[in-house]
Amino acid sequence: MVSNCIQSETEFFKMIRQKVTTEVAIPDNLQITDAQYDEWQHEIEAVQIPDEICAAVSHIRKRLKEEAKEAGVNVMDYYISDRRWKKCFHLLQASAFLNGRKAVDLTDISLLIHCLWNKSETIPVAIDMVCTSLTSHIDKQLDKVEKDIEKALKEKGKSGTGQASNGSFSVSSYFYYTILNYPKRRCLFYVADYEYVAEYETGNSTNGIIYPDKDKNAWIVRALYTGAPFAYKTRANTNVKKVILKKCTGGIIIDGIPYGFEKIRGGGASLFDSYENAATIALNTLATTIQPQMQKLKELFANASNIFLSDDDLKITKKQFSLCEKRIEEVKAKAQNAQQLL
């Protein structure tokens, strides 16, 4: 917490002139005796620290080391001594105990936001690393799911088997391939641009644009390359968005998400002919493991009665959960679209 100075001159002198308050008399039943305090200390030490808490803290410690290596950064800005870490864990145990729990949970981790910055300029980084630690176990699983899909894409591309020829794609409006399952309703890709799009397995990419076309009642995707023909209405369109394109077997990858082209019936094989399990396993992992974990995490904080969490703490954790849910949906779209390319 940062305590700012009083901005109002009136309030400032009011504080200066304020008389020292008399000693507050605390009722006997609210006083903590020495015996009670000693007993609490022993009970706090007995509070368990689960593996998921250690994993979250490991994420934070890794981020601290990474931040300290950034160019122009003072290493001491992100230095946390072992002694401070010991105190931080004691704080987490105390929070759990005073909230009536026998083990630390992720709601206690949020308190580290106020413990891990050494100067005010590093507060945003401290907030980010603590918040991302709450979903780090989910992010790691999402990383693996994405890598598995990408591995299948690359292996399929290298094998060269089942490669769909351009002639197997259905052509719409004379000049366009129809992109399947694009979230912006009907979406078309300009046929002549396809040969200029970089192959996925090369690791390269091609810049492109997407824009709405009222005449075709669709969104149009175009690749950007030297000599690419563009109509005047394309250049004048104010709703043009830049995208990154890669060519994959049976379709196109737009901003990292693969989409299939509509094919002529019986028109050749497509992506994942022998790798369909990659998409199926990805969707199954999302449905049975990742999404339930995300829901459980949201419920933990929604039902949290942690007396030390402020409204601001809950607000920033909720923002992190929204970002994680968005990524889950993006990975799900990748897996679904890969499956559609069968």
C-alpha cells in the first residue's frame, strides 16, 4: 500500500492541529493475552503450505529473476531476501489461520502484492507477477496444449502426406475460398493471395488484413505483398485490421488460429489425417481438466471470506481471471478449427 500525502491544504492543517487522542480503553473480552498470543503463534506455524502454493510462489520467484535481468534495471529493485520470503510465508499462514483455515490457499497469495515491491515504480510488475501466479498452473497446461497442436501441424507439413491441393477448395464469388468457423460470421480469403502466404512449417509469416465487404456480406482476408491488387474501397475502408497469416495444410492460420477452407466434396485429404488425436485430446483436456480448474479458481475467490482481501485486490484478480478465460477460449478455437480441417 502506498500512503499519499494530503493534497488539500485545509485537511493538512486540520491534521496538524488535531489533538492527540486519549488512550483507548479496550474491553477485557477483546484483549489478547500473552498466553493467547503464544498459542496463536504455535497454531500459525502448524498451518500447512500446499504444493499449489509453492508452485505459485515459484512462478513469482522466476518472474523476479527475469525482471532483474532486464536491460537498464537495478537488480536490487527486484531483490527479495530469503528472510523476507520466510516472513511472507508466515504472513500467508497467519492469514489462513485468522480466516479459520488449517492450510494456505490461493486467496492468501494475493497479499503478496503488498510485500514484493521495493519502490513504487515496481508496484505494477509486482501486481502482475502475483496475479499471473494464481493462474500459472492453468497457463502451463494451455502452453502444452498449444505446443501439441503446433507439433501436429509441423509434423503433418513435413510428412507431405494428405496435402490438399488448391483445386480441392471450393471457390466462392469466383475469387475467394470460404473460411470455415471464423468468429466474424462469413469470411472469405482471396484465392490469388494464397501462393504468397508463408508456409507454417518454415516458421515465417505473412502480413495481411481483414475488412468487411458489404456487397459480399462477408469479411475479406487479404495477404500483403509487393504487387498485391487492391480495390479503392479496400483502401478507403476504415474498419481494416492487420492480421498475421500462415499457410497450413487444408487452410490458413490467422493470428495463430488455424481455419479450414471449405472443400469440394471428395476433394483431397486435409490437416491431421493421422494426427486427429492432437485436436481431440486438446479439446478433451480443456473440457475435463482446464475449464473445471478455472471454474474452481473463480468460485474460490467469489466465495472467499478472506478478511484481508480488499475490493481492489479482488478487482485485479478478477481481471486476471478474465484474461485467462480469454486465452482458454482462444486455445479451444484453435483445437476446434484444427478438428474441422479433417
